[in-house]
Amino acid sequence: MKADIQIQAIGPPQRDLLITMYDRFDPLGAALGLPPRTAEARHNWIGSALGQIVNVAAFSPAGEVVGHCFLAADKPGSAEMAVFVRQESRRRGIGAALLKKALEWGWAAGLGRVWAVTAYDNGAALRLLMSRGFRLVQSASAVVELDIDLPVPWAAREMLQPLRDLSFGGHGEDVPGCTIGPDSPRRTLSSAGKTALGISPDEQPRWG
Ligand SMILES: CC(C)(COP(=O)(O)OP(=O)(O)OC[C@H]1O[C@@H](n2cnc3c(N)ncnc32)[C@H](O)[C@@H]1OP(=O)(O)O)[C@@H](O)C(=O)NCCC(=O)NCCS
């Protein structure tokens, strides 16, 4: 990744920067319905994402957000991951850098497992996840679930145990704003329920 891209933790104060990134995102809706296609749904989704346990963004030298990764806790010690990089900034290592930082901070926040759902033909996401240690859990209806245990070896080498004591706003059901609501529990793919990110495996994937 180019040295002029900065990876930083973000939260609600960066909502407008994220809206700017996602309003120009292409293609919308391609990642199992995400980012949402309508502005209202997209902006609500961004607000919800910023309330989750870990949010990291990649900033350009001009201060624009060009990539975003977040972890949404579904139960204590476990969270779903999503990562998005602006179309003109892809294939430069930004997605990998975002994922690495999100997993490091997820572990520091007490997570032991991170999982993701993607379409079976999303080569970019699958390559990114599997090359960073995610393994296949199950696949059904053209969607694939992958997961990884934390800490991952490459993160553990760089992290210090005391970092686990840092506060990242809490995790799991203990902290308001970080809880996955009862209307969006994690279910297995075969149950066709929405995932923690609001992804419905029933939605027809439309990959760019
Ligand atoms: C998936 C996504 C985040 C990858 O971001 P990125 O910044 O381009 O990824 P990176 O440059 O860090 O590349 C990471 C790895 O994926 C590979 N990769 C990236 N894009 C790829 C593509 N289109 N086809 C095949 N491999 C690809 C890279 O070669 C690299 O592998 P390597 O490290 O083994 O060489 C980006 O394509 C994206 O935003 N896609 C749309 C949203 C989406 O599908 N998100 C996933 C939801 S879980």
C-alpha cells in the first residue's frame, strides 16, 4: 500500500466522510446488497456501522475516505466483518491493510473469531480473505461464509498483550450501540436469515 494512505480508527464524527465515500461507491449493492442502493438506506446503514465494535478507514492525502472496514458483533467474542474500497483505489493493498488493522483492534477489543459472508464469485473478496488466513466455513445458495480465529499469527507478532486492556467502546451485548439487535441476529446461511451486517443471503448477488 502507498505510504501516503493512512489507516485510522473512525466513529460517528466521521459519518459525513463515510457518506461521501459511499455515495460515490461503484457498484452499489454488489456485495450481497451492500452498500445499499438508495441514499436513505445507505445513510442509515452507515450510521449503524459506525455504532459497531470496530471501524477503520483509509484516508487519502487529501483527507478523503477511500476505504472502510468494520466489525459488527453478533455475540460475545464474535463479529462479522465487511470491507469496502473505492473503485479507483482498489488493488493497491488498501483492503488488506484495513482488514489487518480491523482484526488487530478486534482482538484488542476481546474478539476471538471474525467471520464474513460473500458471494462465491466475488474473487476480490475471496482472494483478500483467504490470503489473510480466513477459512471456508460453509457455502450455500451462491454465498460463502468464512472465518478466522484471533489473534491471527501476523497480528499477534505485532500486538502487545496490554493493548487488550484498551477501551474501544466495548463489545458484544454489554455496551449500548454495539449490540446486534434481535431483528438481525446471526443465523446460518441455510436459514436464509439476515447477517449481522444486514445482508440477506436471499438477495440476488450482482457482482461487478
Ligand atoms: C474486496 C475489496 C475490498 C478488495 O480491496 P482492495 O483494496 O482492492 O484489495 P487489496 O489491493 O488489498 O488486495 C488484497 C488481495 O486481493 C487480491 N485482489 C484484489 N482485487 C482482486 C480482484 N479483482 N481479483 C482477484 N484478486 C483480487 C489482491 O491481489 C490481493 O491478493 P494478494 O495479497 O494475495 O496479492 C474491493 O475489491 C471492494 O471494495 N470490492 C467491493 C465490495 C466487496 O465486495 N466487499 C467485500 C465484502 S466482505
